[in-house]
Amino acid sequence: MIKFTNYYSKNFVLNWMKIKSQEENLLQEYALRNTNCRKEILSAFLSKGFALTHADIEENIAEAHDRVTVYRTLKTFLDKGLIHKVLDDGGSAKYALCKDSCHFEDHNHEHVHFKCTQCGQTNCIENIEVPKITLPLGYKAVEANLLIQGLCKDCNESNVGLR
Ligand SMILES: [Zn+2]
Ligand SMILES: [Zn+2]
Ligand SMILES: [Zn+2]
């Protein structure tokens, strides 16, 4: 099933004004207790709109929460289907917000991820699925990841402007 969502529109629509109520709605929807740490981490994801590392998250939360609390919150979000892991070549794991249709019984993250070599941002391209690959006999796939590297739309456009 391919859902045509423009991943830029998510960033565009979720401006700061809307984020405050959005975090609370998300926490409620996923039956999560509304803690400051959870709210702040969600708002970091919502305001950034691209995949974040643990360090990025710590940098983007107003209040200082210890590493363990941040780690546990990320684990809860992963288990609940609010965020998913994004394979990245940077050495540290990145996480991205799941699309609306993602819940813990029904996770599908086999979409393409795109890493920009100029700004370093990694984004979900949710409307492009990882193509099915036939493995040699005896192999069993559990999940597939596809990271495409290049220039994101913004960087590509600003480069054109410099010419
Ligand atoms: Zn998910
Ligand atoms: Zn870029
Ligand atoms: Zn993704």
C-alpha cells in the first residue's frame, strides 16, 4: 500500500504554534503519561521534522534531562510506534517520527531514507517503499533499509541559486 504523503508538508504544517497541542494529542492517542521529558522530545521531533540522534535530541530540549531518561523515553516511543529507527552512516542511531498509520501492531518502515551530504539531515521519504529483493535460497529477511545519499531539495535549490 502506498500512501502519498508529501514529507515536506508535514514540516510545513507543523509550525511551532501547532506543536504545543500536537504533542499532547499524540501522547494521549498513544496512551502515554504526559511527562515534561516526553513532551519536549516530541516537540523536538515535530519542530525539526527530520531524523534526530540522541545528541540532537538532548540539544533540542529546553530542560536538562539525564541521558537515561532520554534513552528510556526514546525506547517507550519506539515500542509504542511513535518513532522508528533510521539507518544512518553517521555512527549513531537516528530516530524519526512515524507516519499517522503506524501503530505498534502495524509498523511499516520499509520506506526510503534520504541523507543530505551537505546539511547532514536524514529524512523519511514515506511514499517510496524499499523495493523487494529476492534473496538466495536459505536466507530470511527480517527488515530492509535503504539510505540514499545526495542533496536534499533545499540544498540543491540553494546551490542552483549560487551559480
Ligand atoms: Zn512506526
Ligand atoms: Zn540538505
Ligand atoms: Zn523513516
